[in-house]
Amino acid sequence: MATKLPLLFFLFFLSLTSGWNVIMVNGQKTWCVAKPSSDQATLLSNLNYACSQVDCRVLRKGCPCSTPDNLINHASIAMNLYYQSRGKNHWNCDFRASGLVVVTDPSYGDCIYA
């Protein structure tokens, strides 16, 4: 494990700096979220595109993932729904280099990322 940790940090750093999305192997679960540096127009575009391809009902008012009601949160949930439904390939989280594959579960409260 000690030898894997520096590699994980390097891959994470590489993904942040180059736009290259890292998919972990060895059965580790991954999720897709919006990069925090994404602008509002890109987030809105990602949200609209992903929700045109997958069921985004979990974002409706009163549903588990409707709060917090902000664009980065809703875009991340929609992007992850798309990513999960398309086979969890790194290219399904690219969203014009505004997506980031993560290994830490982004679920919160009753909002469970698939």
C-alpha cells in the first residue's frame, strides 16, 4: 500500500492539471463530478446534456438530491448519472474537460450517487 499512495497522488494531480480523467482499477468504485473550476455556462450545458440522456428525476424539488439547489451540485449529479449509465469509461466523464472521476463517494444525506 505504501508504494501505491504516491502513485495515487500523482494520478490525481495529473487529472487536475491535464484534464486527463483517472479510472482506478482493482474493483474500486468511481464517480463523475464537475470540476470545481468549471464555469456556470459549462455546468448548465453539462446538466442539460446529461439530463437529455438519462433520468434526472432525483434533482426535482423535494427529491433526495434537489438540495443544495446550485448548479455545480446538480451538474455533478447529472454527470454521474450519465457516467454510470454509459459504463464508467473515463471518456463518459470528460464533458469537454469539465468532469473529474473521483474515488471518494460524493453521496451526502439521502442523496446517494449510484
